[in-house]
Amino acid sequence: MRAEIDFEGAMARTAARYARATDRSADRHFTRSKLRRDPVTRALVDLASTGTSSGLGDVLDVGCGRGQLALFLLEMDAAQRVVGMDWDAEKVNLAKRAAAGLEATFQTADAMVEPLPSADTVLLIDVLHYLTIDMQNALLARAVACVRPGGRLVVREASSACGVRSALTLFVERISQAMKFNLGACIALRDVHRDLVPILNAAGMKCAVIECWRGTPFSNLLVVAERPT
């Protein structure tokens, strides 16, 4: 990464990419607002700064949506290259246009069945709770298998064990699904500590869990699961 982090500059450059890539004000506003307001943006930059000189290295972003987080990581020099996958073709096409000139590849694909490339960092950001429990477990196993030695799987998920935060998160997710804002088989929140971490530990990953809800009312937690070298 750059010796001096240019967070605001990278934010502006990423927003400019989407301003050039689409005429839809809703998409431009969403990508800009999501990067600035979502605490996962800063959390991933912090994670990159504690890694090697290559930051997050090669990144696989499963469920990348419009791709704004992946492209921001490139603009920050927090990642060397990214591959993004999502089943929403419209969002993927926007990501492709916004990525012009960067080391980024985006594809419309179902991560449950398509081959997943290996990566230093695999991202599952707000993906699992749109799947059934069995599908969540299967995708976690597939994601773990992609992590290179010394790399990590980063999962951001809303936990079902955070009281009012969890109830509000579930309410908002159901509204978003009803409005067709997010596509998914269902809404299935789980207890991150009780249900997800043991699966990753059993797969040989060393897990750390941190709060990732700063400035929001939601129950989001970030799981950083590292594969030993």
C-alpha cells in the first residue's frame, strides 16, 4: 500500500468512475454513499495495512454487486488485482464499465456452481444471509478452498445474536428483498460466533471476530479467517 494512505482521494476517484460509467443517479449515489457510510470500507483498509507490502494481494469478491468496494481497494493500492462475481448481470455490467483501466475482472456467475479462482483474500461481504443454511455452509466451504496459504477469508455478516440490532437488521433486509433491491433465495441470519466461526475453525482457519457496525443500527460482524502458511 501507499506509505501515506489517500483514503479521501481513493474515495473520490472511485466515485468518479461510477459517475462516468452510468447515467443513473441512483447508482451513482448508492456507490458513493455505500463506500463512505459502510464501516466495512475502513475495516478492509485497516486489514490491508496490517498485512504484507501487497496489502490484500489478489482479491476474490464473491457477491460483488456493483463492484465499488473492489475498485476502491484498487484505488487505495490495498489490493493488487480483483476478480468480482455476482449473479445480478445489471450490477456486474456497471462494475465492468467502472473498472476501465484497472486490474479488475467482473463476471456474472453463480458462486454456488461456478469454479472459483484462488486468491490471497476472499471476500464474502453481506452474502450468506441471502442463502439457505445448507447453501451458506456449502459456499463457506467453497470459499475456504480458494484461500491461498497465508491468506484470509473475510466474511461480513449480520448476526442473529445482537438483540435489537438483529431485529432491526432483519426488518430492513425483508423490506429490501420485497422491493427487489437485493436478490436472494431467502433471509437467514445466524449467530456468527456460534454458527459460522466453528465451521471455519473446523476447516483449519484461525478466526477473529470484530464489530463492523460503527455508525449504523445493524448487527454486522466481520470475521477474518486466516489460513496458516
